[in-house]
Amino acid sequence: MIRIIHKLILVTHKFKIEDRRRKIAILLAQSITETEIAQELNVNQSTISRDIKMLKELSQRFVFDLAESNLAYYYKQCIDGIEEVR
């Protein structure tokens, strides 16, 4: 029973962090400053800075993974398809 409660607490905590980071991304897109975001979300500015750093790392990892995938192949297929239509 204790393991289930502990796991539930961890999942809830992880969800809260992901939700906060989602909100931060939205506010950053609106050119809101870190200080204003911290005030809006009622957390310390250092928390916002750490979350922004993590969001940047996730974005870079996504782009890197995309570049490693078959992106070039699919891009060429799209270009070839466009050329055929012309």
C-alpha cells in the first residue's frame, strides 16, 4: 500500500512539473519575462530558470533526434512529389 501511495505522489509531482513547464512555454511565447512568469505561477525565479533550461535541452534533443531520423529522405520524397505535380 505504501508503494502505491509513493508512486502516486511521484506521478502527481511529475505532472505538476510538466504542467508548469507547459505554462512557462506559453508565457515565454508571449514575451513575458522570467520574473513575471515566476510571479504569475507563484514560484521562485530560479525554478523558472531551471525549467527554461530544461525546455531548451528538450527542444535541442528533439531537433537532434529529428535530424538523425529519416528527415532528409522524407524531405526529398516531398520535393520529388512536388516536381512531379508541376
